[in-house]
Amino acid sequence: MREFSLPALYEVPADGNLTDIVRRNAAQHPDVAVIARKADGGWQDVTARDFLAEVQTAAKGLIAAGIQPGDRVGLMSRTRYEWTLLDFAIWSAGAVTVPVYETSSPEQVQWILGDSGAAACVVETAEHAAAVESVREQLPALKHVWQIDAGGVEELGRLGQDVTDETVEERGSAAKADDPATIVYTSGTTGRPKGCVLTHRSFFAECGNVVERLRPLFRTGECSVLLFLPLAHVFGRLVQVAPMMAPIRLGCVPDIKNLTDELASFRPTLILGVPRVFEKVYNSARAKAQAEGKGRIFERRRTRRSPTARRWTPPPAPRSACGSSTCCSTSSSTASCARCWAGAASTPSPAAPRWANASAISSGASASPSWRATD
């Protein structure tokens, strides 16, 4: 097997961790929208300053509840604003995030929380809370369970009222680059899922190199990402952290069934996903166009060769620096795997602009593609 190496585009801070991102954003881009949440049927922007304040408030609640540095905290929820908020809050409390798929059975919940030794868990719904409660007796280390839909985030805010900013600053700065940031339980392996420990360095190396390699796609104040991937999977986490590092505006979609409508309302400049997801969006958009009597227009836009597609040319570098199509979901820190993601993100299929044009007709978005094949 041929091997080659390239110099890293991003230097990982040896004494830093992922909480540095939200503090830096608040200091350098206080009024820039770094994330958006759904409110009253629309998108509500949250500035870097306000996001840091909310992260610190939730972190104070975790500290007041007795969460210690290095403790594991489970997080079982769909992809939504609170997931990202709590992820950074857990890190700011000095703890380690343990994602749990929202579709996990009680047996799977028990295994992940028990194997990781989670001291607390945040769930989204009453059903999630019931799943945890059903195996609570088998989880002796689990002391707290908070439910997002039942006001769990607000409860953390009340718990932490007496915790000072200095305490959060001390806790958030304690972890170093090589300390664990998360434990992701793998899927697709034999037997029970295995806990993969990923460090702060892992995320810095992957996301930092991606942002630097694709800087035109990560312009602060101009670009945005719509995230619909499950955050219990590492690829979703990378898509969450990279926009924060840039920083650019991040939006989260809990239900992929609403993705077409959310694309039209959020209007992202960049989306990342897997082929099956885009196929579902395409089929949904096509069916909607046909139902509204726009089927012929949709087909014309789908088959038309757009100027963007004609301009597209493969990049000189190979798409995968390590020869693996799945390296980004299993690698811990190599810069080469960040290049794999960068290569994949910067080399869309020539048919992608045509798909975007056709889908835009039924979603109500602009007919121009919302991402660039070349820049």
C-alpha cells in the first residue's frame, strides 16, 4: 500500500480543549450568530456571547449537582439545539460526553451508561426517561437524570445559581488536548457496541484541518451549516464542532422528515450527509412537485446541465489520504483523515447542482444551488 503524508494545516493547542472555542468566539465575534434554534416555528439566532452564557449556566448546574472532572455524562436526544448546548456544557464542567442514540432500547441504554460509568444522563423525552428508569437499578453510578422536554436545561440553570463564573472557568480549562472529550459507542461491530474514547485533540485535528482546507466554505458571518445527522455518531459531532471552530451559523434538524422544508427556511450554504439521506430528500421533493403539478418542471431542472456542473473539475489531490472511505468515523486524531473529509466535502458529484436546482422547485428555495462546486 502506498503511503504519503502532508503537513497539517492546523496546529492543535497542547494545553487547550474544546471549551476554548466558545470562549474565543464570544471574545472575538460576540455579536455573530454561531447557532440557531427553532422558536415559534422559525429560526432564532443565538450570538456567540449569548451561547457562551447559556453554556456556562448549564455547566454551573452540572457542577452544583456534583459532577466531577472526568465524570461521564450520558446524552440521549435527537439532533437539536440543546444537544450542542449540553455537549459544550458537559465539557465546561470538566466532564466527558457519552452519546446515546435516541432510538436505543433499554438494554442498549443500560449497556452504554453502565459500561462508561456515567454519573448522570440528560434525555430528551418522557420515553427516553422511562427507558433509563427501567434499568436504573442496574446503574449504581447513575445519580442524576434530567429531561430536556420537562425543563431539564432550566433546572440545571436553577441548580447552578450559586456557582461562580470563576469555578466554571477553572473546570473548563482543566482538560488538556489529550484528555478524553467523548466516548462514542460504535455500531456495525460484532457483539455489543465498543466505547471509542476520543480526545479533544481528535476534534481539533479533524475539524481544524477541515476548516482551514475549506476556508471559503467557512466564512464567518456569511456561511452556514444545517445539521441533520445523529449526534450520537462521530460524523455528526464533527459537523457540529467544525462550524463552531470557524465560526459560522449552525442549525439543527431533529426530524429528517422536515429536512426539505428546513432547507428552504434556514437556507444553508453547506450541508454534509450520507447518500441515502439525499436520496430520500430528492424522492420527497420529486413527489411533492408531482403532487403540485410541477412534475415536468422538476424533470427539466433535474436533467438540465447547469453552469455549475460544467465548471466542476476534480481536485488534484486524492479524495482519501489514507485509502479508507470510513476513516473519519473511526480515526482519533490523524490530520490525514481530516483531509479525507475535506476531500469528500469539496468534490461533490457533478450531478449535485442539478439535484439542488430540481429540489429547490418543490421546497420553495432559490433555484440556485445553496453550495458551491468550485470557488
